[in-house]
Amino acid sequence: MSLEVRPVRSRAELKTFIKLPWRIYRTGDPWIAPLISERRRYLDRSRNPWFERGEAEYFLAWRDGSPVGRITAQVDRAFNEFHSSDWGWFGFFECLEEPEAARALLDTAEAWLRERRCDRMVGPASLTMNDECGILIEGYERPPIIQQPWNHPYYRTLLEGAGLEKAMDLLIWEEYLTDYDPLPILFELHRKLEPEHGITIRNMRRADLAVEVKRFVEIYNEAWSANWGFVPITERELEHAVEEAKAILDEDWLFVAEKDGEAVAAALTFPDFNQVLARLDGRLLPFGWLRALLGRRRIDRVRVGFLGVKPKYQHTGVAAGLYVENFRMAERKPQSGGEMGWILESNTAMNRGMEAMGARVIKRLRMYERFLRCEE
């Protein structure tokens, strides 16, 4: 049976690219279908502001006329400029349990990246690590929470069998009020924030999102700048992401810490909209929108997606203060807990913070890399 990998060149092929996971995952798998319309917009080069700083190609693997796998290859110019590197990335990796197809997809992505003088291929990341990224290697029994991947266990075998090696692991922690057992020091640090450091914590305001976005971009680009895989985010990118997520944002779960009018830290927590998506099969029409409206009321967990502190304020205990505010909110909301992360395995301070709260690691995602062969 013949195998062919070729780039996506038509609307029909893009639809096939987006819908391929429906062929790979079956009823009973924890995988949750994304909204097809949202993925179409995300992959639209004219609408997604990521393409102002990067370029990407989409590939499908075909066997005898049927799609068996997909992958993207992308170069993020902003990442390479910030790190003075020549990295390339792959993402959107999905494949039937066919090692030949997986190797062909990865080799095709590598060839595309080598043409652009990349010396390393890292992934998977759906264009950026701020979207879905990594291969799940622990925690298969659990459904993915919002913007987390779920994949078959054989994906790890496919990637490692194709010669990719571990680059970094991403840890996902879990905490619920029922087993909340934090160290007392967290509350002491929270209590001292204002009297000793002049720092206060408040909720972000949906009515003032434009200003809040600017504040968060400033925090993000300082707080995460030393992290592996970091790339500066622009206001336009964040505004676009906020617009896409506006329907699920809850200002009760969005926190900013300030000192003398300066935003010094932030925590963005999101109700797990995957609990709604699980009932939609990727479509809002004809009746998916009604299921979404009704389902929002039943969401009972959250994802703490971003929690960061500007470096010069990391000694103040403001991170502990944000942890405490999240748990106080959980006492008042239907969502009594959830998942935190991902957090880089190398981020010792954040992982110790999770341990101090009594949280436990429940999932592990892995980023892979391959050093690219030089052209003769």
C-alpha cells in the first residue's frame, strides 16, 4: 500500500486536516473534540496574528487515498530572535498506529525546516506553546482539561521510534478543596503582602479588558522570559486569544496583583470548557450552542493556566497570595478545584509551590526534539 505525504493545498484538504482526529479516536477515548470552527480560524493565516511573526506548512499523510496522519512544521521568528537560535517546530501531530507514516510525517517536517536553515526540530506545539503542546506520557485515564492534549499511548512509541528524544517534561498538578492541605506559610505570606510590601490583589475587569490585556502582556513577558520555550507575546496576539475565549472567561477567576499602580503579578484561571465541548462533537450548530449554554452551568473544575510574577517581586510572597486567592474563590464557586499547569519540570520554585499547597502531579506531557541533519 502506497504512502504519500503532501502539503494541504485546498479547503477540502484543510477540512480533512482538522477532522483527522475523529478517525483516530473512538467512542470511550478520553479525547475531546475541539470546535471545528475555532480550529479553522486558528489555522487561517489571514486571521491568526501568530502568522505576523512566523510561517507554517500543514501536511497530511495519505495511504491509498485515505488520510492516516497529519503534522505542521513552523518557524517562529520571534522565538529565534529572542533566543538567538535557529529552532524549528512541529505540531498538530496525529497519526494512526503506523510507524512508517509517523516517520514520513516527521521527516517531511524536518526537510521543510532544514530548507529554512533550522538546526533543531522541537515539538509538538500547535504553532506555539501557549496553545496545546506536548505528548501525554502519563495520566491517560484522565480526560484532558481545557487546552490540554490527550493522545493514545502509542504516540510516544511513534515519536521515539522515529528518533526523537526528550527535550522537556511539563507537569500538571491537581488540587481540590476536599484534599486541600497547604503549608501555613502560604497564608502568612498572603497576610503580609499589603502591610509589608504594599501589594494588593484584585480581580481583573471584563469591562476593561483592553487595559487588562496590556497589563498581562507586560507581566508575561517579564515573568516567563527565563523559561524554556518562552517567546514574547504581543498585545495583538493576546487580544485575539481573549476574543476567542471571551465566552468562557470568568472575571472571578482572573487575578492581578498591583503595587503603586504597577501590575506585578497575575494568575489566569479558566473554567474547564472541555466539559461542555465533550457534548458537542466539535459543532455549535444546529443545537450545540444550546448544549453549550446549559453545560456552562455544570462546569465543576478549573485550570490554573498562567501564574507569573515579575522577577523583582518574586521575593515578596505574591505567588503565595495568588494561590490563596484561587482557593478562596473555589470555596465560593461551583468549581471546587481542578488542575494547575502545565509547569516545566525544571521550574523548581513553582513545583515546590504546588507541593506546599498539597497538590500532586497527575499528568506528564513531553516535548521532543531532533537535531537536524546538515545539508551536504
